[in-house]
Amino acid sequence: MNEPGPVGRGELLRSARELLAGGSVLFCGPAGIGKSTLLGALAGEPAPGGGTVLRCAPAESDRRLPFVCLIDLLADVSDDVLATLPAPLRAALDAALLRGEHPTSDQSRLGVRLAVLQVLQLLSDCAPVTLVIDDLQWVDRPSAEVLAFVARRLTGDRLHVLAAERVPDGEQPLHRHLCPPNIAELPVPPLTPRDVARLLLRDNGVLLPHGSVLQIHQLADGNPFYALELGRAVLRSGVPESPGRPLPVPRRLRALLLDRLGELSDRAQATLLLASAATRPSLTLLRAAGHPDAAADLVAAERCDLAVADDDGIVRFRHPLIRAAIYAEAASHRRIDAHARLADVVAEPVERARHLALAKPHEDESVAATLMAAAASARRRGAPVTAAELAAMAADRTPWDSQQLRSERRLVAAEHACDAGLRAEARTAAESVLADARCPRLRVRARLVLLRNAGQALHDLGPLIDDGLADAAGDPGLEAPLRMWLAGRALLGGDTDEAAEQAARSAELATLAGDASTAVRALTRLAHLQSLRGDPSAAETVAQAIEIVERNPHAESWELERHQAVTELHDGDLQRAEQRLLSLLRKVEETAAVEDTVAIMVTLAEVQSRAGQCRRAVDTARRAMSLFSEAGVSCPPALYAAALAEANGGSVEAAVEYAERGARESEADGDQLYLMRNLAVLGQVQLTTGDAAAAVETLCRVSEIGRRMDIRDPAVVRWYADLAEALVATGSLEDARELIDQTSKQALDFGRHTVSANLERAAALLAVASGLPNDGVARLRAVADGQAGLDRARTLIALAGVERRCRRRAASRAALSEAYDICVAVAATPWAERVREDLDRTGASARADHAVALTVAEQRVAELVRAGSTNREVAAVLFISVKTVEATLSRIYRKVGVRSRTELVRAMDVPVPQAREPEPEPLRSQAV
């Protein structure tokens, strides 16, 4: 986790090293962004060519001191070098270095410049000279004149400059003229949230909750210096108990950011405080809140570089941290007054409730009730983070003599935080309820939050469920959801018998208690388990669940609908499955918890992958990944969907990365089902990339997990045909024959025709390996005739290989050409690339009008590179490794026909042919 060097700057450092080897580099960016750290990292490395390194790092106060930077730069130059200067030049330089009379005439100042130029020429005769200059903006004027003079006259690779300049966001450096004309400007970008988390962990060894990291990142705007100061302040004062609470802003930061605040009048400072307290500050709002001269106050604030009112009257602070510092610097009674003013004029109910609560930071039942109503409104609008914040504030303002009501409200805050994926905050709130509440119902609900909060990692939570059952004390309404979690825990652990027993018991208890939602969920879980094991009563169980929903229209039923889509997937009715899932996603997008939305997306991505809609599958899987990444947690099911989608329509490297990560994290969670699924994708990729031995090892492990879990339906995890092909490729013919015979019978019993067809392909390859090539060819052609899409393309690829071994080159090329056309049509780019390479080896060419399209992943990488992002930044945005970015760029270069990033940017002005695929039905942006 801890990378060497500055966190999040590996790619920037690599670029700087490459540029510095043949030129000069100027880092630019705002204060605290990490320019000096980068300079220090590079200056500590061997100089280009092993030459001399001269350094200076002026401070703001040095700007008034003549030649102080020059004195620092030449401090390590030996007197022997200076002694070689002609007497007039030596005298002028000595004066500048405070060894003689200060140079005041034009002639003496020229002598200083010529002397420095000659010193650098002497030093560079043997090896290049590198000048390391931090904070160019503070270089004193006489030294600046010397540097500009030298920079224009030392050409080639004799002089390298490694410099940094403080530059406000969106502006250009003003002191580039002090450096060689060919210097490369490298803006230093903000850190990503993931990098901020690593930075804070490296600094203090404590992994902060993701919600706190996101707040720190947002407030610091990715600035590492600000992030470190805020992180340390959080550790000193304690992590906020609920999301949305203001972070502490340390006094040192406040002094740094507000050094000019004292230049403003008391009235203008009060206006800025009011703006800092408002969610959406505007001149209209400030005037309504009792500041009629707000516009004039903002003009004064702009002069002090603190805030500005734009053309629409919206108040914008120069940096988010300035806003927080102004708020933190104000006395508490002034903050209370600001919120009271805003509560009187803000119309939006949620925002008004928040201001009302902050204006009355004490126990007040009327305020608490208002906050709970606002929290419910926020949750209905799909804002669980805001809902969690408001509910937590309501709990704090509930009178202590209403202890149970206080616990209930804190529990609601925990549930909203859990919905938002804020696991640390949800756990803290739920555990506080467990510690304080005496009511069994509240204690059980708190435990249910902790169980849901654990994600897939349920294997160590048996005691939590047992304690919940003790609290339930035979109450069917409390016991039923706990039995559901026992079923889920048993399923993930691989014990499908126990899982089915607990799911059936949960359904009985929920029905007895009149809990329709839990009854539907339990019956859905039971039907899923029955399907895995081939129990024909699964359809009857689903019918029972549907009947309950029909009698109780408000019962939660999204899991039932998703299960029906899974059944359609296994039956091969892919179009109906996709339409069902798209409709379901639209229905729940504003109300579902993060994990529920992701579960639907994972199934949708699998359906799209199986249907050959490769581009849609990659896009859906990446959206599922982003939802959990934003919440700061990992999700093996989302990793599985991403691996499957990338294997067919994206990047083989990304597919391997996701599958291996998904397998590792599933194993750590004790999740046997998604361990099996991630390994199945990994095995498929190993087989199709030519590593049959590794595929056999991986897929045999899948087989063993499936046997232990008693999964009999071969459509649940489709690994059988891949393992059979891998066994044939490694010469294990009898093992392959046994697997094919056994699984073909299962596929026939279950009516899984696509599984049977893929097994028949493996059987044909087995016939070829057994010395019956003509029989194998006939069988492969028969299989291909009954297939479509990517399955047909895979069979044609296998057929082409057999035809080639039989020296029927024309037939081989024909099969490959058809397979290539199919792969391009469905945007199965990894497969298309493989076929194109095979065609190249046969001397044939892919048709020009079927140029391979860039995948969704490749398009995103190309666009980010075009926008100037480094490989590291691309990796952070797309949630992949730098190695995967590099491999993807190599493929893009090959496709587009370029050799560098510069050529790629130029080439991207020419449209790249796109695969022909129907446009997906639009989804509202809130869901993704």
C-alpha cells in the first residue's frame, strides 16, 4: 500500500525524469500542492550525466535581499573555479556575493552576469550543471536578472533547470523566463481521494473512515499539505460521529489562509461568515438574511483574495478550505446567529432544518422532530448521506429523558449511513445503540445494520447473529430477518443445505409475523438455493413470493425480480432478462441502498456479457465498480462483473486484474460463491490466452468449490466447457471425456442448450486430439450452425485451428474471417485482436471496413490522455493499475497506428471506426 516517494506522484516523477534527462522541468501549482516535495525527490537522485547540482530555496522575505539566491546557488562552488575568472569578473562576482562593494553600475551588474555564465560554462565542460530552484516567485530581482541572462545563453544539454513556482489554479507561471527556453511545464494536479487516504495512512499509521477521508479530500481540494493538516487535526480531536459534521480546521491553517481577513471591516467579515454557513450562498440570500451591502462586502473580499461573487451573484470562495477556516475562526455565538438568520430565509426544507439545528445546538424535541422529517425527505430523494447527517443531529437534540426515542433516531442514522455505503459511520452509530438501548427490537435492528454493513464478510459474524436471536426471544418478527442472515452466511460459506433450511425457517417466521418484505426476501433466497441444486420446487417457491407481493404491493420485492432475471439468464432468455433488470434499476435507483443497486448492475452486466453486448457490459460493470469505489469499500461481485465484461469486451489485462482481486477478496471474506465466479473468469482468460496448464489448475479449484456447495445447475457458473478444453489442450483426454459426458447429461436434464453447445465444442476438440480430425471438424461446423454471437465466434476460432492443422488454409482463413466479423459486430475487442493476429499469420488481412473499434475502456483511457492526464491519474479515475493503463495504451497505439502520446493526441482528431451495436436504453444518471 505504501509506495516509495511522494504519494500519488509516481507517474509525474517518471515524466519529469524523462524530460530532465534532455532538458529542464518547471513544476507549477498552488501552495501546498507538493511542488517542493517533488523537487526534493528528484534533487536527491543522481544528477543527469553525473554533473554538478546547485540549489536555492528562497523564502518570501528573501525577495527584498539582493543576490541572496545567487549566494545560495554558488555556495558549493569551489574557490578554485572562481579563481579562474578574469579579474574584473571576479571582482564583480565577489561584490555580489558580499565579498566586496555591492555592484550598482550597469557595468558591474553586467560583470556579475558574465561571471556567473562563465562559472557555469566551466562547471559544464565536464558534465551538465543542474540548477534546483524552489519557489521561483521569491527569487530576488538581481538574482532573477542573472538567471534570465544565463538561461538564454547556455544551450543544449549543458544546463538543466529543475524549478518550482507557486501558481494559482487556472493561471500560467510568470517566471518561466528565468529558465531555459525549452523548459517543460508540469502542472502538479490535486491528489485523488484514494491517494489522500494513502497519504494520511503513511503520515500517522491510522486508516481513517472513508467518509472522513472524502471530507478531508473535498475540503483540501486534493491539496496534500492541507489534507495532512486536516487529517492530523481529525486525529487530535476525534473522528466526527456522523457524516456531514464540520471537520476541525487547525489554527495554523486558519492563520495561513486568513492572513488578510483582518483587512476587512467587521460588516464584511460577518457577510463572509454568513456565506460560509450557507449551503448555496448568493448575494440574494445574503441580502435577505440581513446584509443589504453584501455586494460591496464581496468586492472587498475579492481584493483580499478570499471570495468573489460571479456574474450570477453566486458567492465562490477561492478555496474550499478558506470557507471552512472562516467558519471555524468565528466565535460560536456568531455561527449560531448566522444559522438562525439562514433558517429564517431558506425555503428548501432539508437545508432549513439543518440551519435550524445548528442555530439551536441543544436538546429540543421540536427541532429533533423537524430534523427527522427532513431526513426522511432527503432519503426519499435519494440522498442517504444527507439523511444520515440529519438523523444523527436529531438524535443529538433529542432530550435525554427520551432515551429510547434517542436510540431509535440514532439507529435511523445508522441505517441511512449503511445505505450510503458509509460503513465506519454506520458501525459507530449502530454500536452506540447496542451499548445504550434496552429495547430488544432496537438491539436486533442495530445488529441487522452491522450485518448488512459487513458486505460479503459474514464468516466471523456468527456470534452477532446468535446474540440477536437471544434478544429476539422467540419474537417471529425479530427472528425472521436474523434467520435470513444465517441463510446468507451459510450460502457464502458454501453450506447450501444449512442455507436452505434457514431461509425456509425465515419465510415461515416472517409470514407468521405479517412481515411481507422479509417473507419475500426469504422465499427468494430459498428459490435461489433450490435452483443451484436443481430442485424443481424452486418455481413453486417463486410463485409463493409473487403471491405475497400481489397481496402486499408495498412489500420490498427487488430481490425477487432480480432472481427472475437470473432464471431468465440461465434459461437463455437474455433479452427479457435485460429488459427486466433495466426496468428494475429505474424503479429503485433513488431509494435503493448502494449494495442493492450494485447487485442489480452486476446481474445486468452478466446478462449483457452473455448476450454479446460487450460494450454495454463493460460500461455497466464499471458503473457498478464506481459506486462501491465512491463508498470506499470493495465488492467481489462487482469485481466479478468487471472481470467478465473486460474479458469479452475490454482489456485482457484488466480482466485478469479484476478476477484476481475478486478472488483474493472473496477468499478473505469467506465468500465461496464469488470466489468460484471470479476464478471461473480467470480460468477462461488463462485458457483463451494460451496458458492451458494454469487454466486447468484454476478451473479444477472452481470444480472443487462447486462440488462442496452442491451446485448442480451447469448454467450457474459456466466453467465446465472451459475446463474440458483446457484438459484437452494439456493432454488429459480421459479427464476431459469424463467431464464432458457427466456435464452433458446435467445440461440435458436442466435444458441448458448453450452449455450443451459449448460442451459439444470441447467434445469436438477432444475428437481431434484423439486422432479424428475430420470428425472433429464436422462436429465443430454442426455446433457453429446452432450458435450465434460470441459463442459462434469461439467455435469458429476452434474450427480454424483444426483446419489449419489439417493444412486446409483456405477453410481456416474463411472461419477466421467470419469469426472476426462477429467479434467486431459485438465489440468483442480482445477476441477480435486475437483473430486478427491469427489472420496475419495466415497471410490474410482483416477487412478494412471492419477496423477494430476502441473498447469503452480504451476510449476512456485515450480521452484522458488527450486531456493531459498521466498514466497514474488515468489509473485513479478508472480504478485500475498503472500497469493496466500502460498495456491499454500499447493496444491503442497499435490500433490507431501511432507510437507516442503526442501522435495519439494528433490522431484523435480523426474519427476511429466504432463497432455497430444498438444504443442502450438510457438510464437516469442518479442510478449510475
